Amino acid sequence: MIVLGCNGFSRVSEFFSERFGATGINKHYLLGHDAAAALLIDGRLVAAVEEERLNREKKTTDFPANAIDWCLKEAGITFDDVDLFAFPWNWSAQILDETLDVIRASSAPEDTKTGLMGDMTDLFDQVVSHEAILADFETRTGHRPDPAKVRFVPHHLAHATTGYYLAGMKDAAFLVSDGRAERFSTLTGEIRAGRITVFDDTVTGAQYSMGTLFSAITRFLGFVPNNDEYKVMGLAGYAEPPTPNPFIDNLLRLHEDGRYTFTKPLRTDNLHSHDALFEEYFGPFEDTLDYTSRVAAAAQEMLNVATAHQVRHLERRTDLDRLLFEGGVALNCLNNTPLFEGSRFEDMQVSFGASDTGITIGAAAHAWLNHPDTDVADIRTAAPVTPYVGPAYDEAAIEEALEGFTGRVVVSHLLDDEVIEHVAKLLTKKVVIGWFEGRVEHGPRALGHRSILANPGFTDIKDIINTRVKHREPFRPFAPLVLEEQAPKIFDMGRKTSSPYMTFVFPVRDEYKDRIPGAVHVDGTSRVQTLTDEGTPRLTALLRKFTELTDTPCLINTSFNVAGEPIVCTPTDALNCFMGTEIDYLVLGNHLIAKTDRIDNQKQEHPVPTIQRKHTMYHSTVLDADPDTVWATVRDAMQILDIVSPGDLDIHRDVSWVEGGSVETVPARYDFRLTLNGRLVQQEIAARDEINKTQSYRAIAPTSGVAGYEATIRVFPITNDPARSFFDWSRVLEIAEDADLNVVERIIDVMEKQTDAVRDHFATTSK
């Protein structure tokens, strides 16, 4: 039996943008994020991949056309061979009626209720109904599934089945908690021999969603909701939760049946419905580490209390000794360890597909498990499923990709043993290495096939990776890789013996904190990934060799990408990320790759890209001034253009605001002429985020061979040195077909030096 699962909608992003203002920072406030496809053949997962890895749009909601196409090609089949089509949503007419009834019964003003009911009806008709989903499938693939072959799986049942299937299909109790499903946000139940029982009295509505509330807090703190919750988890480590905690004392209400509610229900049509309440609890928003970490710690404690309450009730409802925790809230790894340790369950699993990345697997598995032809014996003998089920690339594909970087990289081809030996030796130094092997891992975590590796023995390695490579906030921690058999010696793992998917956080034992400082968060914990020879043989061999050379028992592992980009998928993705960051070396299969400038010990040369190629640059530096001082200067386009133009870098003249632009206006137009050829350059400040000290620029007309230009600057605080700042500058140029290559080369050469000019300016003014 062949089952295809898929998640994603062609129009959902457009619909939520138009009706609910889900754009910009709120762009992930919608259904269908983490679009993906998965393929089961006779109960075995043979292929699964997230659409974002292929279309390169992070957390894409789009219909997973590329993912479906790859899954079918990987298995060598067509749509005609598929027996069942499974979708992880079941928006029936009854669900719509119940949703409208809830809106009618709410206390919202009548005009608000009328508008929301109209929006929900249109969402149903145009996007999520059975007919709309099948029509979307036909439009995007050219194939209309036979209705007899279609299974619409309720969203939370898809989540529960994901955990059950991936953990090896052993009978278990489950807790599912996320933003929202069709109507609800959380529920509990059991799975026995593949059949699900939901404890109906534990079902909780979307207006009391812990996932959505945590997302609202994420947004309040200046991050992207339904995307950046892990940043709030990182911030929580910098403070103790306040006593009393207003989230727990004033907002959260626990009920005897295991449910919880909020004294002020969420309004899913209002992204800011609780902002005033948060300021009532904590005072007016302050963009300081003290304020944001205090709110984050309070939110984290609230989430812990609510889920522990659910599990305590679940313990009384079931005689099973295994617990599955699935849904987006299950990715809150700070909660998972105390949740398990405080329970009577003998084991607790959080899968690599716990978020919506995994529900295509769950939907397909649910359809297979509930088909009359499925043999119970196949369920009883199942084993846990590997996360490495995405695309792989052979030697020919790697070499073809390398040809596009001729002259920019130096490549060494190594034997298997040589890769382990050489890379382990490189990692004894303060270097950062991109690691690319085998099939892409599924889910939001990089689990060793598309990873960035480094030595955690250096105290400043975290800052190096955050600022020079990942281009992200400096407070963010990194996860350590550790051999499963050594993990309890290094980390206080309690009753856990493994953590293969980075879904649990453990305290680092005191005697190891100074040995792996780069992998220890400010609160003394680490989000651990345990390795075995069976699961990741090559990476495990590398860690063993590294430990032999250094007596350091861990490696830093972080996802192979930069902030805002999906994890790399193809060899070309990996090479572009490598060349656009300060990663020192790249391992592509058995190829060890360095940049030409590193080998020559010279400043990196940036040859002009081939025609129509985008040229990406990332630069970062530490500035000798506090963030407020730096931001006050660099947010002004006139000042920044003056700073980056000393001596032979001066390629601008006649710089001025135009069409009413000013330093306080966004968008704000400004022009200048290039001294290279006298051409007019027209640019504008396109967006500004005062809280996160971020500003974006773009060209509004092509000139001098540059068909398109986008740039972003950001100023970060340095946690342990508030008098200094991290300054990050990313730029993308699209080169026109008629480009004067000499002019473009000069523009790029100047841009390569401009960050240094900013550093030199603040070094001078600080004296």
C-alpha cells in the first residue's frame, strides 16, 4: 500500500495577509506553515521533505508541489500508483458550524463577530474545505485524487500519530499541544495497536491556546510569532521567573478535569489582544535584557505549570507507562525535562517531527494504520524511524555544484577515514565547519546531516558563530553533540538515557562546564543531541576521533543556514552559505573545501558573478560603542554613507534626501551619484525596527549594472560587555545582463571594506 501525505495551501498566506494583517513580523500567524510531503510504502517511510528545503522560503505555507514531486521521483512512482492521499486537516462542514457558533457566543462586539464569521466562512470555502483542498491539489499537480482514496485526518490526530509512528508504534498515552488545529489547541488520549482514543473532556479550545499565547508573548518581545519562540526560551535562561508570577496568578486557571483556561481568552483575530495585559503585568515594554528575560522566564514557568497539570491528570486516566508529547509546544525543550521528571511515566518521547513539519508523516501513517488491509503484526514489530529521509546528492551532483565555484574555492577529495581524521584535527582549533552528508534530516532541527560544527572548548566560539556565521542574536545558545554512552556522565539527565533529536535540556555537570563552555547556556544547561554508531555512523566516528584528540567530549552542532534562511538542502545551497559567511571549511561528502583567500592567506577576492547571478555578502564586526550610540548613527543614511566613504572608498557624491525623505521617515528616499561613472543611484530605507535596531534598504531603480539591491543592518548588544556592540551588514546584489564588469567589481570591492570603515569610525570616536 502506497500512501502520500501532504500539507500546504496555495492561498492561505494571501488570505491571512488580506483578512488578518498577517504580514511582516506576523507572517507566520496562519495555518499550513511548514508545508511538506511524505510517502509511506507498506507502512515504511521511504521519503519525506519540507517544502522550504526545496523552494528556499523558510516556514513556507505554499502547496508542497516540489516536495510531492521529489517524493514520487524518489520512489519511482506516479500519482496513479498511490493508494491513499492523506491530508492533516479535516475542516468539515460541522467544524465550520461549530466555529461559527463559538464566535456567535463570544462577547465581542456584533460588527466584529459578523466580520469574523464572514472571514471564517470564506476561509473554509476558498482554502481549507475538503473541496478547496482537492481543487488546490488538482490545480498545482494536474491530478485530481479519487475521493475514495482521500483521507482527511484531524490535525491533532495527525500530530499524535506522528509521535506514535516515529517512536516505533508502541502503545502510549499522548499529549498534543500547539497553536490551534481545526478548532482546538490541546488534547490528551491513548494509542493502542494503532487506534486512537481521545479523552474528550480534556479538549481545549483555541481561545485558550498555550501555543498561541506563547506566540503572542514572542511577538510582544519583538520577535516573529510562530517562528521565534526558541528565542524566548533562550532569553528565559537570563532571569528567574518573578514571584509572584502574574501569568500564573492572574491569567492561568487550572481545572480539576486537567484542562486550563485564561481569565482573558485569546482573540485569534487580533494579534495584539493581550499586549496591554502584558504591560499591565510587567510595565511598559523596555528593549533591555532585564525586561525581556523577566517576561520570558515568567512565560516559560507558566507553560511548564500548564503542561504539568495536563500530564498529572493524564496519569490518572491511563495505565500506560509511555508518554508521547507532540505539537509545536512540545518543541519547548526547557519544559520537556521537568515535565518527564515530574511524572510517573517510565519514558517520554518528543519526535523529530513534533511541530507541523511532521504532520504529513502522521497523516499518512494514520491513513495506513486505519486501512482494513493493514496487518496488526506490522504494527507490533515496528522500529523507531530515522529522521534522515530527505534528498541525498551523489558524487556527480557535488562535483557539478563545485564547478560553479571554480576559482573561489580549493577542494580536496579525501577517503572516508581521511575525512574523519582531517576534520577532527581541524576542529581542535577555533574554526567553524559546514558538515553536509547523506539524506537531509526531517524537522526543524539540524541533526548532523546539514550541520555547522565547532569546538565547544573555546569560551568565545558561541559569539563567533552567532555573529560571523549565523548572523543572529548573541544571547542564543548552541547544542552539544555527545556520545549516548557518555551523556549521563557529562549531563544530569535524570531518568533519560538518550536525547537524539535535541528535544530535552539538561544541566551540565559542574566538572564539565569549563571543558565545554561554548555549549553551556547562561543558566548552566544544554540542549543535547546524543549520537550512536547506528544512527549517525560518520558523525559519531568524527566525535570519537575529536574526543580522542582533545579530551573534549562534545561538539557544537547548529543548523547549516543563516538567520531567516531554511537549512541547506543541495550542495549548491551549502556552497552559497559557506561563501556568504565566515565558515572556515566545508565538508561536502568526501570533499574538504576551503576558500581560496584562506589558502593564499590574503583578503578574500569576490569575482563578479556570472550574468543574472545574485551576489550575497555578509559582514559583521564588534564596535567600540554601546548599541544605542551605534544605532543613533547608523539609522541615518546620510551619516552611514559618510562613514563608509573615507579615502579611496569614497564612491558617492551629491548625497541627499529626496521626495520628502528624512532620517525619521520610513520609507525614505535618498539619491547619490557614483564617482566611478557619474550615474544616479536611487535608494530608500524600506523598513526600520527600532526595538531590534534593524534597518533595511533597497534600490528603487537599476543602475551601473546592478539590477537589484537589498541590504539590512542590525546592531546587537553584547551581553557581557554593554559598552560595545555587534554590527551586522547583509547585502544582496543582482547583476544585470549589460553590466560593466569593471564598475561592478569596484562596487563590490568597496562594499567588502565598508564594515571595516564603520568599525574604524567608532574606534576613533570612542577615544
